[in-house]
Amino acid sequence: MEKSAKTRLAALESLRLGFSSRVLYEFLLERRFTISDCLERSLRKGGGEEQAAAATVCALLCMQLGGGVEGEEGFKMLRPILSSILIDSCASLSARQSCARALGMCCYVHLPHLHACLESSEVNFRIAVGETIALLYELGRDIDQEFEYEDCNALCDSLKSLATDGNKHRAKNDRRKQRSIFREVLHYIENEDFTEEKIQFGIEVIYIDGWMRRKIYDAFKEVLESGVRHHLQFNPLLRDIFGLGPPLILDASVKASRISRTERHLFNSAAFKARTKLRNKVRDKRADVM
């Protein structure tokens, strides 16, 4: 790695100008791994200005390579460090902004590829693709409130078709599951509205209020199965992930008595207020990053 930060910044600026003014797909095919490796080093070891410049070049590289296999390989290589800088409160604001922009742009470039995957004959794969599209929309809107897929009308037509699919050749349960999921995905993309779900365990609840939170919960549920609620009550890792704090310690009298509906309602109301306050703080921080 070049020792002079000034020289590295000049090189990144040259790449930015070249990538933004010319289409260099053929030239980059044989050099994409070398360039990606250099960008990753700048993101890991450079200062704030260098990180911001490198993240901008990452977005341009993704645009040059497109939404195919080559672009996907580059994105997989650079996504971890871009995500790490984005959530690092110690990183410079300009670097975090550039990383957020790069992640949003790279996800946007790969949406057409996902759109085409909705035509798969495998129902579970179609559902996974639909949920991923909704998740990318959620992430894109977190970064930019005006985020929109350029072929949104065609995408919504595909989602509507799957949300109303009555193909008799598909199993009845598969049709029902598919229609339910794609109605949610379509509703979210058209109206920016997620149908909130409440998960109750003991005297506590968590609220699944977005696609990211749902995917995290579903992943743990798939592994823990029926034990997921027990782990939400007592496992410090899950409680930290879902913002529940330390496990509640109930004395014997509370454990032995049946908690009334009113008490449960009051507890859930307090939890809801605390959750809303936390979400507002997170949104304020996102606004600061923007």
C-alpha cells in the first residue's frame, strides 16, 4: 500500500474522474479484484477523507460492473467494510455518508437481477426474493427518503401477480403463503407501511416493526424453533439484539401469581413507549448521518 496519503487520495480522485466520465466495463473485467483490494485497504487503513473517497469509487465500480456476476463479486468483497464504517460512531461523518451512499447505490444496481428472480418456479425461492426486495427498499429509504427503483411499475406488476396468484398447478398451502407474503411486500413498497407484529413472552413483548427486524427474528426462530420465546426471556445475547435489557428478575410472589390483564397492558404500554423513544433516537442519529 502506498505510504503517502496524499498520493493515495490523488489516485482515488483519478479513478473517480475516470469511472464517472467513461464506460470501462471491458477494461475493468480483468482488473476488478486488484481495484477492489486497493479500495478495501483504503477503507480499512485510510483516514476519513480517504475512506470517503474510496467509498465513492466503490459505488462507481459497482455501476461500471453492473448487476451481473462480476458486480456481485465486487459488492460481496466490499460490503462488510462499507457496513462496518457506516455503523462506526467513531468514523468521520463524511466517510459514513459516503459508505451509506455506496451501499444504497450497490443494492439499487442489483435490484433488476432480483426482479427477474421473481419468475422462479420454486415458491420458497420466490418468497425469499420478495422479502429481500422489501428489505433493500427499507435500507434504501433509511439512507434516502426519496429512494425509488427506476422500474418500480414493472416490479409492482410482478408483485401484484404473485399476490393474487391462483395457479391451480401450485399446492394450495404454497399459494396461500405466497399471496400473504407478496401482499405485504407490495403494500410496503407502494405505501411505505409495514404491518407490525407483536411477539409476547412471559410478561414482556417485542414489536417486529420492519423487514430487517423480521429477518433477524425469523433467523433465530428457525434455529431455536419453539425455544425462541424462552431465549428472548433469559438469553442475554438475544435480549441485547432486540433491545430488551438484562433478563427480568421476578420474585417468588410474582412468579406464583397470575399477572392480571390490566398489569400486562400497563407493562406492554411502558415497553411500547420505551421502544418508540429508542426508535426516535435512532432516526435522529440517521438524520445526523445524512
